[in-house]
Amino acid sequence: MIENTKLKPMANAIRFLAADAINKSNSGHPGMPLGMADVATVLFAEYIKLNPAAPKWFDRDRFVLSAGHGSMLLYSLLYLTGYEDITLEDIKNFRQFGAKTAGHPEYGHLDGIDMTTGPLGQGISSAVGMALAERMLNARYGNSLCEHYTYVIAGDGCLMEGISEESASLAGHLRLNKLIVFWDNNNITIDGTVDKASSVNQTARFEAMGWNTINIDGHNYTEIRRAIELAQKSDKPTLIACKTTIGYGAPTKKGTSKCHGSPLGAEETAAMRKALDWNYGEFEVPAEVLRDWRQTQKRNEPAYKKWVETAAAAGAEFRDLITGKLPQGWDAALNGVKRQAIADKTKVATRKASEMCLKAIVPHIPQIVGGSADLAASNLTFVEGLKTVTKDDYNGNNVMYGIREHAMGAIMNGMALHGGVIPYGGTFFVFSDYLRPSMRLAALMGIRVIYVLTHDSIGVGEDGPTHQPIEHLASYRAMPNILTFRPCDVVETAEAWQIALTESKRPSLLALSRQNLPLLRTSAEQNQTAKGAYIISPAENKREATIIATGSEVSAAVEAQKMLREKGIDVAVVSMPCMELFEEQSENYQLEVLGTAPVISIEAGSTFGWNRYAQKTIGLDTFGASAPADKLYSYFGLTASHLAEEVTAFLNR
């Protein structure tokens, strides 16, 4: 335990680094770092298990700054505790172009950042995934290899966002007792006091969700310590409500929204220096305070050394698991699925094809963790070899998320970030709108998360337009750093799964059909999906046109090709299961696939974006309707006969 007389200047070092950096950049949020500096100081100086010299230590505690606007709190902590990749110069360059110290913490910029935060509610929700991954791996490998806490600092905004309700309720249901959340209970948001928009009793709310709650003075070191120790002993996740003063120490702005999202300014900061008896210049941390901070992490060195020895003796499976390496020969059975499908000419929906793939994948990848937002029976995401995690038994590899798509996305992010887990989760494609903020963060962070999104078009049929995705394919293709797959048969589905599982730097989305689709591929020697697009059915002689299609429309394109040949029109059919991967191919390959003849695209979704390849686009730019799938395809002109007519008319114009 560090003397309180030492903790005070250690906390003030955080405050003034934050205030000075925000003033220098003339941009930022000083209120939270000033208000939560005392809580953060006790946590980092006395309790959290980290090793700045080995920042990716697998059994370290995880820390998530859910209130990411207070990023200078985290940057100050990383510098003060001695992380090697952040310097005082980085602090001075806060929010500047090319700086590691971005406006909100960004995963990958600095070793001590466990996730990208900023969109409120995402951090606390992903932390649930981290805590869940810890419990699952602990159940499998034991305390000596995986036993640690996940700590979160969250603000009023994090708790107001609806995603926090979804994720916290699941955390309480699963009794994730290694999850400890510090709520910065300062009663201030950007527009004023919290009571202008909310009168929720947050501690009662969390208690109703199965959490342990503790109320403390967030500036009282004794109460902070007591709360952490009680939380560590709890058999439930814990919310510590820290009553704090936003902008603590700033004489005229503390306790008001004026210090939430604007720099304090030189005059107010000078007055704060006087009020807190901080007789040092800008960005100056006295040697003894910096020394005290750097000493704090030495307490974890014995635990780190012991873990390294234990992990070295644990065996290859554990080492591969924590580094994200797939086992040797993991896809042998998956390749068998492709060969068998070709032999049998298997005609199934691609959601069923995905289930066939998962049966061949799950037994061979220890890291895989499945799940669905209460739609496993429709998504076909639960297969033999999966075991559902419960509060009484974490030794499983399937999560029942309930009807919580928003939380599912964030929790999967947290599991992937924790490491040792490759998560996939299912829902209907149209409901990916609930997942989208988490999917965007997964793409931004560059992590391996897989979305199994079924019922990918008006082929949903009678459920009607509320369940029929239209703009979704175009919108995800517009999102950077995410792979959007729409396979046409069993072989392409298996190829998409192979790519998604080996792609470690970006998430993948599999848009899968409800209706049965014929097998079109005659060979699986090469992973053609890896090229993004390829000629699935060539022209017999000179190519007069090219039809590009995806998913269920590829078979319609092949049928239209036959009809056109009868008219003396020779076309090639290109399957484009992944537009993003096609864009990464050489220009020569792209020209070879697209050819020089006119290009016509067809897809049961928005035509937006297809004009980059096609001179004629056929699709669906209105909402659907409630009717059997075949009637809808006919009504909206997505049949082989209509396609053949459109191609003929286009060539004869």
C-alpha cells in the first residue's frame, strides 16, 4: 500500500499532463481525467496486474477506458508507468497528425491500449467479452495460465447507451465476477447535468441485472481501495459508483459541463496549479513522482516470470492458441466438404452449407467460439462439438447471446481482443444494422471476428420487407477493412470460411441464403473465392458480354447464359463472392475476368456501387414485399429469363 501523501502528487501528475496536453492541442476533454485521476492512481499503482516491459503478457489484467473521450487519462498512465512506446513528446503531440496519442484511444497505436474506444457504451460492452474469454480459458487451462481481471472506467454516457443494458445483463446472467467497472458518477454530460435527460437509479439497475454494486467517494483513497478489494472477492461482476467532481481542481470550471469537452485554458490551468499546490511547469513531472510511478509495476514482475515458466511448459496448443495460430491441418475436413459437395452436386441453402462447414471446422480449432442472437436454429450456427457456456460451467465454446445483436457484436470484439478466441456470431442479415457500430470498430481495430448473416435477400420471402435486406451489401462494401462474402454454393461458402479464419487483420461477413442453391463449381483445387471474383462459366467462343453475379443470382446468370446461347449470344458468367478481395488483385487479373465486352451485373440488393464494374446494373433499389421467394424474384426481375432479356436489349440498343 502506498502512502496517501505519495498518491496525491501521483494523481496530480495525471491531471496536469492531461490539462497541459489538451491546452496545447486546443482540443480534448479534460474533465474526466481530472475527475477520475484518484481512482486510476489507486488502481494502477496498487492493484492492476501489468508489465510495461512485456505489454502483451497474456495473463495481464485488461483495462478498458470506455469513456474514451478522456483518453489523456490513459496516455498519462502509460507514460507514467513506463511503457516504452510512449514518451513525453507523444503526450505533447496529443491529437496531432500522425501522433500515437489520438483523440480517442486507438488499438494498435500504443501497446497499453487494449481496445479502440470512443463510441460510448462500446468499451464496457467489449469488456464483457474480455471477461467472458478470461473465464472460458481459465476453465480450460486453469489459474496458472489464465486468471486475471478486466477493469473498466465508464461514464454516464456509457451507461445511457442501450448497448450497456444488453451487455451488462448478459454479464450478470453469466456471473462474470472478474469484471470490475468504475462508473465516473459526476452527473455531467456535454449539454449539462445528467438529470436533464435521465433519472435512472444506475446502482439499482445493475443490481437488478445481477451485479454487485458499491458506492464510494471517488476522491477518497481508502474507499477506493476498499471497493476494489470487495469487488475482487465478489462472485458477481461489480459496478463501483465513484462520486467524483468533473474537472477536479479547476477552480471555476470544476463540477460543470464547461470542462467536459473544452480545454481549460492557460488562466484556469494556472489557477489549478495554485489550488493543487503543483509548483511545476508545463509537462513537468517531478523526478520523485515519476520514480514512484515507475516503481509501482515492479510488484508484478514475480507473477510475470512465473507465468512465463508455466506457459513454456504448457504445450503447443496453448502457445498457438494465445498467438492466434491455427492448428496444422485444421482445414483438411473442410476441404473434404468441398470434394464431397462436388461429387454429390449438393443443392442446399448457403446457410446450410455454412453449417456443413462448421461441422468440419469446430472440432479442429480450439480457439473457435460460436454463438447467435437467439437465431441458431435459423442461422444454423450451433453444430456438434459446441458446448454452451453457463454461469455454472465456463468450459464451453458457444454463447447464447439472447436477443442482443448490439451486445453480441461488442462482446465478440472483446473476446477477439482478449486473445485465445476466434469468435463467430449469427443473426439475420437485416439485423446486422444492430451490429454495425461494433462491426465498424472491429474493422477499425483490424481484428478477426466472423459474422454469419443469413436470410440475405428477398429470398427470405413471406417475412416481408422488415426482414429483407436491400442496402446492406452495398453499405458493408463501403466500410473499410471488412471482407463481405456472398457465396453462391457449398464450395464458395467453404472457401469463404477458410479465408475468414485465416484473415487475422480484418473481420469477415458471410451473407448466406435461406433458399436452396445448386452447386455450380466443378473443381475445388484452388480457392477461387480468395481472388474475389473469377469466371465460373466461360464463353464458348468470343465473349460478347459478361454477367457478374453474387450468391443466389449466380445460378440465375448461368441459366441466362444458356438461354442467350440459344439466341446466338455468347456471354461469360463471373461469380464475385467478395468485391474487396477482387479489388486487391492485379489490374491484369481484373481485366482478364471482366473482359472487354459490355458488363451486366445482377444482385438481389441495391445496385449502388455496381457501376464501378458494369455498364448495366440489375438489382433492387426499393424495399421488398411479403410473398413466396419465387414470386418476389419474378416480380422484381431477378430471374434468368428476365436477365437474358435485359442482356439482349442492352446489346441491341
